[in-house]
Amino acid sequence: MDFTFTEDQLLFQESVRDFLRNEVTPERIRASWESDSGREDALWAQLAELGLTGMTVPESSGGLGMSALDFVLLAQECGYVALPEPLVHTALVAVPALCDIGGELAEQWLPRVAAGEAKVVVGLEQNMLVEDAHVADLLLLQRGAALLAATPDQVSLRHNESVDPSRKLYAVDIDAAAAPVVEGEQAQRIVARALDHGALGSAAQALGLAQRMVDMSVQYTAERQQFGVPIGSFQAVKHHMANIAVRLEYARAPVHRAAYAIAHERANAALAVSHAKLAACEAANLAAKNCIQVHGAMGYTWEVDLHIFMKKAWALANTWGDAGYHKARVGERIFADGAVLGAGATF
Amino acid sequence: MKVSFSEEDEHFRTEIAGWLQDNLRGEFEKLRYRGGPGDEHMYPQERQAWEQRLAEGGWTCVGWPQEYGGRACSIEQQVIFFEEYARAGAPGRVGHIGEGLAGPTIIAFGSDEQKAKYLPGIVAGTQLWCQGYSEPGAGSDLANVKTRARFDEARGKWIISGQKVWTSLAHESDYCFLIARTDPDSVAHKGLGFFLVAMDQPGVEVRPIVQITGTSEFNEVFFDEAECDAADIVGAPGDGWKVAMGLLGFERGVSTLGQQMQFQNELDQVVALARENGAAADPVIRQRIAKAHAELKIMRYNAMRMLSGQSGGDGSLQKEALIYKLYWASWHRSLGELAMDVMGPECEILPAAPYELSRLQAMYLFVRADTIYGGTNQIQRNIIAERGLGMPKEPRGNA
């Protein structure tokens, strides 16, 4: 039994953390809200150069051949800065889906994704809308029991505004020209895995978002003075922060455990993912609520950066399966005939 | 104990309901369900025109004494008025700060001259008010006011300088009532004055604050040598805190009933959505809706109990009133969460660009402010513990 990460995994996290915190500032995110696409080619090129777009691409296709477990800490860092670029989607959803599909399509696109030359997005019916379809070079789209691959010229997009101005969502109509690449049971399996990967990515980002809101609020409550002392010295304020800390720390283990289950293709991976997403998104929502509260009225302004993180947490909680969906999945598992839940069934 | 309305009261209900039906149409039709909290930036001019229409019908300041232009309605009739107003979907009142706060304060503490000068404009809906309490350094620590008022003998006026913040409707208002330090050497709640200041003058600048909803209802207000007539201080210099605290009692008065009817409208909307999108079949959602319904009823019964205590004079108003802000703000914040859970994954999607929120999405964001303004939940709990239960005061530094 070992819940710790390796030295290499932690070192990689540290270097990615440094890069993201220096580059992806709240000012830069606000600037991206004003741009047409909300995305920056230069930043994507830098992420590719760091090997991040190819993290989970097999070495044979020019990637680093890493797993979801290797990427989960990086997804947390993406959450911490509320990265608008679709990095988590690429590494945790699109690349694994391409690998699952395999064949010519994978051979053709994986090296380009690793090199940062192409973006691939996955659109599942569970999500209704497709993230970042406007910058995608290839769209993998679920239509009923089939998975289709479409290039931008084969689809028409309708933009939908998100509560998180960084998220770019599209309704995608496919022209008849796009043919199914996978059908039937295989397609269902790929769709199910993509949903789990997406949920894991959201959960990991939620951990980072919660941590960011906590860090901002600890700093603010140490600086803001009322009654002649920092407001953070009041128990009523401390307890708000402590309540988040408890929820957040206890959400980390389920997320890491789910990443392990996905990376090792464990039979109960879906259950672990549902648990992780529920725990992490609950922690992030509590963090948003309490951190706005301890910021007082400032927390309710557009000017203070808190809402950048609060709104991403709000959006992620409801995508790749909302709380009701994931609770139902856990419930079904518990009540399944012959469910083994006790000793020997921890993992 | 008599928890019902009299025949006379029911007649009154028919009268106000009929009036609203006859008047909330035509140019005012579009104001239905608009301009409430989270939506106060909408239709300010039209809502002021509506305010004046209400005045023509005698439906402003219904609880005020007749000598000041009010209708002298009983508590029961005020309850009915607010119920019917909300039921009709009549818009958020732009005159509510004047009617609910400034006016009652002037009636209770003001001079005859102040009453004659200010009350008619409030009753007529022609003059709007805003409240200048909070400052950048005076939020929870409200007494830490830094805005100064010095009396200029030569001009015979008070000269006011400083900054107020979170001021609702400042950009629409004709007057601001504010607290400022009349004794520059004083600290905390001593040495403050309560002033009635005209907004349309060179020394007053209003800057809107953009909220997380992307819209602006609150403002910063900068006073730079703004003038205030010698006759426009309420009470004596140094009485400001006493007057301001007296006013807080009005804030928890009968206007809460209108707020509860608005809550009922929001809850109705959540229930309708749950029926429509199937969320009502989810037993967890059903229980949460039932809980919200029960808690809203608790608020209503207690408001009426509190108000009948006031009219019966059994002296129980104050401690009950301490609880109310914490209860409704927390309830409303939970309603926002419930609304988003009922919406499900669609709660992420906005109806239109740029950043136009649906009513429920705006509510979900706006309720985050409810547990902060007018005394945070934390301050409310301190007040309940210290003033209500008589527990020892929390150490609060040296300020």
C-alpha cells in the first residue's frame, strides 16, 4: 500500500506549477475573455514544448507515454490557475479516446497532438455541449451508439455562453459526410471511459481551484483589518476556512485513488471516479461559498479574482456528470446484486 | 391569538389586487417580476414612473401615519399589501430606501423642518434615497467610519469628505443619508453625526461597482467637500450612532414581508422548473424543496408574530429581530444552490451573450451577497450571542 507519488511525479508537478503560476495570471485570463477565441496559440505552443500536450501520448507516437496517474497532479495545477486552454481535456480525454480508437486515426493525430500542432476534442451526449470545438482540428463526437470523427469543415457550431467566461461551449451539428469510426459495444466502452476520464479531470481541477480560493482567502483575511485586528483572527472566520480544509484534504485521496484505478484499468474505476468527482466538487463548492463569505462584499465583485475560480468550480461540478448522476452511479453499485463492499473490497 | 384576516382586511385585499391589475399593464407590463435584488439595474426610469403611479393611487408609504402622507394601514393590511404586490409580480421598488429607512428615521428623529422638506418627495415617489453607512474600512466594523463632517461657520454649512461603498441605487438617488465623524478626535461609535445630503452637487461622485453577476447595483460614492445645510443633520452632532441604530430596527420591520413574497415567487419558479425538467421525480430534490417551503413558512409566521408583538407592545420585537437576517440570508443562499441543482447540467449555460444570466442563475450569484450585506452571518451570530443571549463580548482589538 502506497498512496504517495514518486519523486519524478512530484518534480514534474513542481516545474509545471512554477510555469503555470508565472504565465497564467488572473490578468491574462481576464484578457482572454476579451479575445475572440479566448485561446492563445503562443501559450499552447509553450505547453507543448514542456511536453504537456503529449504527456499521455504513447512514446511510439512522439509522446511521453504517461498515465492518468502521472497527469492527475498536473490537472490540479491547471485548476489552481484556472487554465483556460484545453490541456486537461487533451491529456485526459482526447488522447485516451484516440488511443482507444486506435488504427489509422490514432496514428495520424496523436503525433500532431503531442507536437502541439493539432487539438482534438471529445463531445459526449452526457455533456450536451462540446468544449473548445471552435479551436479543434478534429472532433470525436458521440451520436447514439456510434463515435464519429469530424474535421471542422464537416461541422457547424453554435456558441453557447457559459457562466465561466473562460469556458467556450458549442452545440455541434454534423454534416452527413462524417462517417462513424467506431460503433456498437466498442463505441460504448470508449464513451464510458471518456466520461470517466473527463470526470477525473474535473475532480482534479476542482482540488486545485479549491486550494487557490483557500490560499487567496487566507492571505486576504490576514490583511483585512476590522475592529483593529486582522479578520482572520476571529474564530468565526477561521472556522469557515478550517471547514474547507477538512473537506479538501479528504477529497484528495479519492481523486488520487480514482487516477490510479483509471491508470491501471481497474474494474471499479467508474465507482472510484464518481466518488472522486463528488468529493472534490463538493470541496470546491464549499470553498467558493466560504471564501466569498470571508472576503465580505469584496468577494462579490467582478474586480476581485475570486469569481474566476468560483465560476470554474461551478461549471466543472455540472459537467462530465453532475452530482446527481455520480451519486446515482455510486448508489447503483452499492445496491447491485452480490455487491462486495467489505473487507477485501477497499480497492 | 387570531391567525386570520378580518372581513375588512379581505376587502382591502380585493382593493389592492384590483388596483394592481388595473395599473400594472401598458407601459408597466414589462416591469413584472423585474428590478428585485440581483436585478436592480433594470428599468430604473420606468420603475420610478411606476413609483409615482403607486403614489397617485395612494399606495406608497402605506404604513406611515396619515399626517405624513401615509395610509396608516394596520400591520395586517401591510401584510396584505406586500402579499398582493408580490403576487402581481409588481417590480422592485426604487423608493424602498426612502420609504423603509430614510422616512421612518426622519419621522422618529427628524425636525419638523426636515419632515416638511423630505417626506412629501418620498410619498410622491419623486425623490429617491440611498444609504451611506459602509466604507472601505468600515464594513463589519461599521463604527470605524472615517468620513468627516466639519461645520463651516462662514458658509453656515456642513462640509463632508470621505468615501462610502456598497451604496445601492446611489446613481439614481436624489439624497443620501449618511453617518460621518463630527468630532475628528473621536473613535468608534462616539462623535458621529447623521446627515441628509443632496447627491446632485459638485462634491459628490458616484462610481458603479461591477458585481460577479456582471451587472452593477452597488456603487462607490466619493464626497469631496460636499455641502450639507446646517438644518440637515438629524439629531445633534454626536448622536449619529444612536440615530443609525434606531434605523436598523426599521430595516427589519414590515418590509421583510415583501421580501418573503419575493422568495415565494422564486421558490415557485424552482418548483415549476423541477416539474418541467423532471427533477421533481428525484426524491432528494423533493425533500429539499419541501424543506425550503417549510422554512419559508417559518419565516412568514415569525415575521407576523414579530410584527404583531410590535403592535401589541409586548416588547419581544428586539430579540426576535436579531435572528431574522441570519435566517433569511442563509435560507436564500440555500435556495440558490437548490435552484442550480434543479437546473442540472444546464445551469452552466447562459441564455445570451454577453454574460446575460437567467433569473435563477442571477439569483444563485446574488444570494452570495445576502449573507454579507447588512451585517454578515458571522456578525449576526455575534449579535445573537452577545445581545440576545447576553454572552461575553468577543475581544475586538483596540479600534
